[in-house]
Amino acid sequence: MGLVNSRRKSIGRAVRLARLGAGIAGSYLAYQLQRPFLDDRQSSARRHALRRKNAKQIREDLQDLRGPIMKVGQALSMQTHIFDADVVEELAGLQMQAPPMHPALMRAQFKSAFGQYPEEVFRSFEPEPFAAASLGQVHWAVTKRGEEVAVKVQYPAILEAIESDFKMLRAAGFAARLTGHLQESVVREAERGILEETDYVKEARNLQYFKEHLAPLTFMRVPKVHRELSCGQVLTMSRVRGLRLQEFLKTNPAQEVRDKIGVGLTRLFFFQLFRVQALHADPHPGNYLFNHDGSIGLVDFGCVKYLKPEVVRCYAQFWSREWVHDAALYAEIIRVVFGPNVSPNEPRVRRCMNGIRRFYDEFHPLTEPTAALELADPKFMDGLNELAKTLFKNKFLSPEFLFLSRAESGMCNLLHALKARVPTTQIAREWMPPISGIKKRTRPQL
């Protein structure tokens, strides 16, 4: 009976997603049919209303579905340079506003995981969650020792939902995989990362690791794990103060504060990458808490990527560009990114590396490493999008770089939304490891 119910739920998720896609396509077609009969003002108003309606429909459906599909919507909510402000605001509801479990279901799920009801474990426990995300929801509570904590409770049957969603995504992406644009290894890496987020014991280890290793960044606030109050589907952490991005921006922070936080976010990214060699790889805004003193809270360590040294070394080269004058170093980068059987002279490889060089030369010039980058300038985000298109079109899709690219893109979107001014090149070079072991050789032909 349980297997039958599970299959019904999987089929139901697939049907809802198909219906969502068909509904959006149908409304767009209706707009196109009406368009010849509308003047410019009417056409603009209809197009605007259609985008808002579609964004609301997507948000509501993805909130209900939760799981990996909701994470797609979270990523879209940060594309402030692509979507209208009202569409971004609508999609921003996905960041921490999935429909919560009914309190009775939450209590049953808690007891099933922990062996006791929440009110038996804590001095006080708020039954209504303050945040409900894609894989679980979070409640405020007070321990019996009087400590304020956040308690994350996983949704029931979330593993089955993830399995169902990836089966559907594989089916939908079959043609793309045949052309090599969506390699199975990349899909597996994405699935592995999301499945890891359901293991709260592993997340607790990640939290402790990052709390220790991010200690030199005194502006960072990372929760402390209460292991005795945690298990595989329940995670209890100390409470971290701060405002989420949209709430913080509504306070109209001064440019000085925006810049200070922007510098902090950039230092955090490069310190993780070059010193810790591990990344908090779920960069949607709901996982950051901002304060006017410049301190930054970082939560939700379910998705963490521990990086191989050669990947870190390779990424550092995008910033230092020593490979431009070093054929051996250039070949090493190609081996790490594209694999050992790909020639550095392939046209698609040269297109990718030329695109990378153009982007970094324009926005992160080595000639002015202390210059502040204006992240509010849409030209930067347009350049980042153009580079992403070039890399995707030419199959620059290494599984090792999947979550690194996600983390960097998330940082850029946060900085763009903050309208921060940040000397990104200076900060990157501050933490970058020295390049050694390869002598200068002939310049590669790009």
C-alpha cells in the first residue's frame, strides 16, 4: 500500500509540473495572439500583467511541491538583472516561505525522528515555523537550560520527492544529454548535493567544521550545533540574529553599509575557496542574515562542497591569468575542467577560455587590482550571463565546478542586489595561494 501511495505522489508531482508548464505556455500564446490588436501601452501592460501572473503561479506551485524543484525557483528569484522588480519580489517568496506542515504532522514527524515530542525536549517550542523552505522548516525554541535555538525539522517523505523530481528532470533533459550539454555526471552531482541536504547529522558536522574554520573572519556569525538535541531529521542550532536580504534592503541601508557587507561577502567567498577549500554552496538569500554593523549570519550548511586542490588551483588561474603566458599551465587547466582526453586546441575549448579571459580582463583587471567594482551596474551581470551562455554552449560543465559556479553566481547576485562597491580583484589576490611547480613557458595559442 505504501509503495502504491508513493507512486501516486510521484505521478502527481510530475502531472502538476507538466500542467504548470502548459499553463504558462498557453497564457503566453494567448498574449501573442492578442498582441497585433494592442497599442504599445496596452501591449506593455498586458506583458507586465502576464509576467506577474506567471511568477505568482510558479511561486505558488513550487512552494507546494517543495524539494529540488523549489530550489530552481529560489535561483530564479535572484536574477534581478533579468526580471522586473515585481516578478523578483513575487519569486522571492520562495526563499523561506513554503507552506508549513500542519502542527500535528510536524509533532508526529519530530517524534518519529527524535523519539519524543518537541514540548518534552524543550522548555518552550513555537509550533508555527518562522521559516519553511524546500526540504524542511525551522522553529524557534528555548532549551531547558534557557538557550534560544532554531530547530530544523525535515519534511516527511522528502527523499521520495527528490528521487521523483530527478527522474522527471532526467526524462525532460534527455535530448540535452544526447547533445552533451547536460551530462549525466553533472545531474548526478546536483542530485548528490541535494540528497546530502537531507542528512542532518552530516549538516551538523559541516556546521562545526565551518564554525571553527571561519573563526578568523570576525564579522561572520555561524550557529553552534546542539548535538544532544539533533538527529538525522532534526537539527538544533543556536539562534543567529540578522535580517534577510529583502528585509534588510527595506531599511534603506547607507551605501557605506552596503559596501561593508559587500566586502564581507566577497572576503567570505574567497576565504572559503582559497583557505578552507570548502564552500557553503547554497547561496540563496534566505541563508544570509545581515546587520547594520556589517556582521553577516550564515545558516543552512546542508549543501557544502569540499574542493579538490587542483580545482582550487585552476579557479585561482581565472583571476591571476598566468595561464595566458604559460602553455603548460593552460593545458593543466583544460585537463582539470574538460578531462584528460580533451585537446587544449579544440575550438570549443578556446572559445571558453577566450570568454573567461575577456570577462575577467574587463571586470577584474590586473592593472587596477584595488579598483572597486560597481556591482549595481547591469553591465556586470550582463557580462556574467554572456559568459555563462558561452560556457554552457561549449560544454564547459565539469561536475567539480558545479557547486563552485553556483556559489560564485550566488555571491554576484547578492552583491548586485545590495548595489555594493567591492574591490573584488584585490580581495581575491589577498587570499589566493601562490602558483608554483610550473615554469613560465611559451604563450598558448588562443
